[in-house]
Amino acid sequence: MRIAKDHIVSFDYTLTDESGAVLDASRGAPLAYLHGGRNIIPGLEKALEGLAAGDEKKVAVPPAEGYGEFDERLIMNVPAERMGGNTVQVGMRFHAETNAGLRVLTVKEVKPDEIVLDGNHELAGKTLHFAVKVVEVRPATPTELAHGHPHQESSGCCGGGCSSGEAQSQAEEGCCGGGGGGGCGCATGETKSASDEGCCGGQGKATSEDGSCGQGSCGCSQ
Ligand SMILES: [Zn+2]
């Protein structure tokens, strides 16, 4: 079976930058996504089209087809008192509504009376070098098409694991939002839906703290 629209694809990947430094990797836990569902960056989705299980490919994705160009306008200086008295440290990330929509903001600099925030994705402006290996290709189920993301066949939802930093439950449901908050560890502040399957963020709100998707089944948006 070849990768085409409305198929669920699992693949292993290693992501490196121009210098060959590893930025991210699936590390034996393949990433699953809905092809054509905008679950992953456009340049990578395009490169995977037509491949089959077992196929390997290297692809360089330019910023425009990755996480966008670096935008100076997303660097913001915020008066310290706006942080509500919370302790702020360089490198901290949080979600905030900005002129450009919901963004993950990274604290760049802490001055006595001012905080410098960066709303760019950490991979913005970078050409991304992916080495991918397709693990599985299968048609999406009607529910997956309706949700716009893959479900883990055995556990319903989120069984594929969440991004690092997110708590992952070993609940029997294996599902986010199931069983009273012990679910799949959606990032703080995210909506857990009360959908019949107990998925988190059925409408694609489950972006993890670092702005990247979980391992597929957790309803991430890019
Ligand atoms: Zn779902």
C-alpha cells in the first residue's frame, strides 16, 4: 500500500540541522499521522507521498515548507509586571494568544523590568533534514477521518505516547481525558474533550509545550 490521502502512516525519522546535529528523532516510537490531514509539516508530507512500508528517504525541507521563516516581529518585550508575579526564567515556554494567533512563547531574556519573549517556533528559519523510514501504511478509519488524526488501534487514543515532557499515563483506558484526568497528559491548559473516545483535543488543540506534536494519536495541531 502506498502513501496517499486519507491513509494513516507510521514512520521513523531522524531530524538534523545543516550541521548534522540531531534535533529530534522518533527513537523507536514511530510517529503516526493522517496523510492529507495537515498533521505534519507540508514539506515532509509531500515527500512521503507514494512511499510504501519499508521505504527509506532523505528529504531537505526549506523553512517555507517547514515551520516558517524566522519573524522578527514575533520577538516581544513585555513589562515584567504583566507576568503576574510568576517567576520567569530563560527557556521557559508557555501558550499565549497573540496577534498571530495562539503561539508557544519562549522566554529569551529576563531583565529587571522587562521580559523578552519569542513567538517563533524553535525550528523557524531552519532547513530541516529528515531521514525517514516508513513503518506502516493503512487506510484511515471513518472516526480517524472525522477527528483528523490517527488513533492507536489497540487503545483507542493516545497510546502512541506524548511528546517528551508530557505526563503519560498507564491508565487502562490508555486514553487522554479518560478516568478523571489521569489520561495521556495533554499539556497544561489544554482542553481535554469529553468525546466518546476520551481523546484529548479532538479538535486539534493538543499542541505540546514545545509546539510539536505528540506521537501521533493525541490530536495535535502543528
Ligand atoms: Zn481522536
